[in-house]
Amino acid sequence: MRTRSRAAAVATAVAALAVALTGCGGSGSADSAAKSPSPAATGPAVDLSGACPATVVVQTDWNPEADHGHVYQMLGPNPTIDANKKSVTGDLYANGKPTGVKLEVRAGGPAIGFSTVSAQMAQDKSITLGYVSTDEAIEFSGNMPTTAVFAENDKSPMMVMWDPKTYPDVSTIKDLGTKLAAGGGVVRYFNGAAYMTYLSQTGYLPKSVLDGSYDGTPAKFVTAKGKDAQQGFATAEPYVYQNEVPAWGKPLKFQLVAETGWSPYPETMSVRSSELSSLSPCLKKLVPVMQQADVDFIKDPAATNDLIVKLVQAYNNGWTYDAEVGKAAVAQMKDLKIATDAGHGHVGAMDSARVTDLIKAAGPIFDSSGGHVKSGLTADDLVTNQFLDPSISFGF
């Protein structure tokens, strides 16, 4: 669930859906423990001590959810939850064994004042890695440069959704744009979303159908009774609207924005570019651990999703999330090839040509909207596959 950063796009959206979701709220203590699924995995021991910081700190871009599953998968048994700081800390596990260092996972979105992760990393040097989508990395490449070292998912779940009963002949965003223009409907989205500028400029959606008044609640979509379309995320809204928004309660149809050519790698595990060299000894050992954790989570997500729900309950900030949403999210990741080896033969790789194409599409948009795009920016400035283990694969 992201635009220029995931939190920026979905912050209000999913929080506002709380009233329609199955309740998961809880007060939580400032210092409590929750079980972790990591010890169930098996494999060789990995020693990160000495190479990595004593505590590897990961800044996520939103509240705990299945889209972050791989990082929570790495937490060892009985991690400590700090409900006040919206963070969880425990032994960093690999293959069911401790690695000799700790892992601290910090929530984003409301926990960091809806700041971008790039900005948070620039301000807080204790952060080792942060979730930075490729489009966000492009936008701030000139003043807050980050380099992605691992892509937990190959495609962004960002989508445009519509009612298939109202628009039975629509199968693409471009078809939808034509129908909306003819019938007086609109696509509601969070104002300022760069991908919507792209969709308009490239002819996928007529400018006349763009409506940047989306406030994150389902009310306008429901009230329109199918006439209007809306931004969303394939890992959330299709399940939530059908099963947990009683006023709608029926299937949606959608197309991923990634299929139009605006295709960032979502939530890549990124470091400050200035620290890529100094962190290399750690990343050589840590990135394969993240790869394997991603594979383990996607193959068997139930225990980690249970941990995620417990974290949501403890943080108690208005965000709600239940195990059924998490289960549906993982199913979508697999079905839509959001989580995939993408022809690389291993998980986590990023394609330079694809990144270059996004630079060409996104750079001018961010330049015109006050971004800080580095002059002469290249894919090598933004991503590297040098730490990936080519033997670790989803196998699908």
C-alpha cells in the first residue's frame, strides 16, 4: 500500500477502515513479550556478530502487516514489545537459530508522524535499514540518497479498483478511464500521488476523471454505488471491502498500477548510500538471511501473521489488522506475482533496466513537483544485487 511512500498513500486509508475491520485493538504494555515463529525453521547457523551492529534497526513505512512479513519472521522467540515507541526487539534469528545480534523493528506511518522513511533515516542514524520504494528513492536521490539491497516483493500492490457490475466490460485502467469519462465517474486518490500524474500524462486516465479528494474512508466509494473508482492496494482492499465493509460486501475488480509502466520495487530494504561501503561486511551475511526469511514467511505465514496481530493490538493506535486479512494478503502476493523470483532464479533481485525506465518516467514528475532528483541519476545509484544469494528462491 504505497505511493511515493507507503505511509503517505495509505495512512488515512486503512486507519479509517478500522471501523469496518474485525476489531484487534488492545492497550498493550510498554514492555511485553510475544512469541515469534522463527525457531521452527531449520538450516545452518549464521553468525552476524562483529560484522553487523549489535542491534540491527529496521524502519518500516507503516504499521505491522503481512506486507512486512519477512522482517518480523526474523525475530526470535519472545521478543520485547515497546507499545509506547511502537517497536519490537528480539534476537535476530536465521534458520531457527540466533545470529548473535538483536533485531529492532520500528513501525512507520503514524509512529513517525507520517514522515517518509528516507527523511527518518536522514534524521536518525541509529536506523540500519529502512523500507524505501524505488519511486521514493528517485524523488529524494539528490538530498537523502538511499541504496536498496533487497526487494522483498517484485511488484507494488498499488492498484486502481472498480465495481465489475457497473463496468462489466472493463479489464484495464485505460478501459476504465474511457468508461468513467463517458459516464461522469471519477477515480479518487490521495492528492499529490505521482503515479496518478503519470497515468494522466501517458493517456491511461483522462485528466477529467481524476479526483484527488480521497480521504481514506470507504464512504464515498460506497455512496457512489459503483459509479466511481478508487485507488487501493491489492493486498488489502479486495478482501477488506468484500468481507469487512458491510456497506459494500461484494467483489471488486482492479489492475495493478505496475502493469502500466509505473513499477517501483516496493519497500526495498535500503541503507543510506553513504554507508553502503561500511555496512558491506554486514550486508553480505544479512541479506541472505532476509531472503530466506521472505521465502519462509510466504510459504508458511500463519505464525508470523499471529505475531503481527499481537503487535497491532499492543500498539493500539487506531490501526486494526486480523489474521484473515494477513492470510488474504499473502495469497494475493503469490497469485498476482507480487512475491516472485521474477525470472531471476532467486528472491530479492532488482532489474537495472526496469529501474532506469522508472527514473525516466518519474524523474520529470518529481522535478516539476518540488522533488530532489539527483542530476544524472542512474539505476546503480539506487539499487544493488551484490549481496544476494542466488541459491535462495521462492521456487514458484
